[in-house]
Amino acid sequence: MVRRGRVEDLGTAYGTAKAGVGIASMGVMRPDLAMRNIIPVVMAGVLGIYGLMMGGDHPGLDRQRTQVPGFAHLAASLCCGLSGLMAAMAIGVVGEGGVRTVSQQEKLFVKMTLILIFAEALGLYGLIVALILSQKTSDRPSE
């Protein structure tokens, strides 16, 4: 069985690798911008922390009388994991192309950073929805 943090870790690895390739190719032309353009790698790594936050065991889940809490935690896992995977892939693609573009036109740095923030927001929204879903513990509708 795949635990919660694993799917996001795959996305984090992909996003970090893609952004790292962009930084490496940019570093050949403009080594003075290498530390400034490390933002995509850091942002891809933050998504792995979201999976770590949701990846804990849930004591008492096996003692429930119904299947609703189990399915709620499954939905929370899928929501957090898949949104983190897609957000990290978006960060990797934007990071690779963005740092190469910034090495040619430095005025695009702020625009690249804004696009990275919007991609990171996808993973954050998935975490928020997963936290709401994981609080579902009974069959009663919420009021």
C-alpha cells in the first residue's frame, strides 16, 4: 500500500530535477545568477513537506464501525498526493524554462516567480482540502 507522502515525493523529485537541469544550463552562461534562480528547486521541495504533514498514521481508524472514515482518508490521501504531484511537475517545467529565460532577460524574474507561486498554490489547495476530508469521522452530515 502506498502511503500518503510517497506520491508527492515523486513529484518533488521530478520538479527538483527539471529545475536543476535549467539551473545547470543557465549556470554555464550566467553563473552570477545561479543562487538567485534556485527558487524553483526550493518551491518543489516544499511540496514534499505537504505530503509529510499528511503522511502520519491515523490511530483509531481501524476501530471505526463504518467505512466512511477510511474512504475519507483515502480521498484525502489522493487529493493531497495528486495535487502535490501535479504542482511539482508544473514547478519543474516552469522552473526549467524560466531560469533559462531569466538568464537572457533578467526583467522576467518576477514574472517567473509569480507563475511558480500560482503552481505552488495548487499543492496548497490540495493540502487544505485533504485536511478537511481527513476530519470526516462519522456518517452524519455536517451541519
